[in-house]
Amino acid sequence: MLNLVLWGLLTGGIVGGAWVGIVLLGRQRRLAREHAELLEDRQHTLDELERLQGRLGELEDRVDFAERHVASQHAAERLPPPES
């Protein structure tokens, strides 16, 4: 009788351990997949940020050029100071 109880406990422990292993392995695979997706999203965001920084640099250059152009036109339109 004691052998039967021990056999049942050991069998239940082995089956339970295998079940826990299967569940944990599935969870680990899901987490690894999610991690890979997050890394891909992060890389996409970094690429987009780099592209936007380049675009911002181009726009800054254009604004600087426009400011210089407007300033030079404005300086040319000024009247000379009155002679006293």
C-alpha cells in the first residue's frame, strides 16, 4: 500500500513537473517573440528619428538661407540716412 502511494506521488510529481516545464517553455517562447517584436519596433523608431533629424537639419539650413536672403533684401531697400 505504501509503495502504491509513493508511486502515485512520484508519478504526480513527474507529470506536474513536466506540465510546469511545458507551460514555462511556452511562456518563454512567447516572451522571446514579444522581445524580438519590441526590438524591431525600437529599431524602426530609431530609424525614423534619424530620418527626421536629417530632415530637421535640412529645414534649419533652408530657414537660415531664407533669413539671410530676407535680411539682405531688407538692407538693400533701406534709405540712406538723411544728410545734416
